[in-house]
Amino acid sequence: MKKNDKMYIYSCFCIMAISGLGIYFLDNFFFIETEYGLRSNPWLDEFKLLHNSANFVFIFLVGKIFNQHIFLGLKKKKRDRFYSGHMIFYITLFLATSGVLLFYLSDEKLSGFLRDLHLYMGLFLIFNFLIHYLSLKNKKG
């Protein structure tokens, strides 16, 4: 995998994580009071746009490195990073699917459950991505 690809993936991942957490906090804690009542924060739409744009680029980059990194890792079965790599792949697949579903679900209860699950899996992905990255750093020295 090229060094630029890694930098782009890490950058997109950081943008997605920061904007995703920003969406959570803006949506739940930072309302604007107007003369018509409480309203969502105007920055919420900007954070959603940033999050969705970074997600689109991230999915594209994962597809780009699939042959170079993911498929070869499956063939070699490097045990130190094998399980964290699997988890990253499956959680990313779930997050991409649940993110699209969040646009189309109209049931408030189901949408709220999926939104919370999307948040928790995103946090778990951050943790798992760090484990995957640090296992490589520890192996190199």
C-alpha cells in the first residue's frame, strides 16, 4: 500500500470521527433558542455534510486498497493484526449500511435506535482502528 493512500485513509478517518462526534454533540446538547422555540444548531448541517463527504472518500479508498492490503492480509493471515483488520472491515461495512439507512428510515423509534447503534459502532471502530495501527507500530519497533 502506498504511503499517500495511508495518509488519505487516516485523514478521512479522523475527519469522519471528529465530525461524527460533532454531529452527536450538536444534535443532542447545543440547541439554539429562537422566538419560535428550540431549533437545531446551524452548524449541524455543515458537520453532516463534512461527515458524509469524508465517508464517501473513505469508502472509495477502502475499495482502492482492497487488493493491496485487505485481500493480501486475508491470504497471509497475520495473526497479530488479522482479527482487528476483520473487525475494521465488518464495522465499516455496517456503518456504511446504517448510515444510508439513517437517511431513509421514517420510524422515529427505529431511527433513534439505529442512530445510537451507529454512534456506538463508530466509537468502537475508532478504538479498533487504533489497535490495528498500534499493532503495526509495535511490530516495526
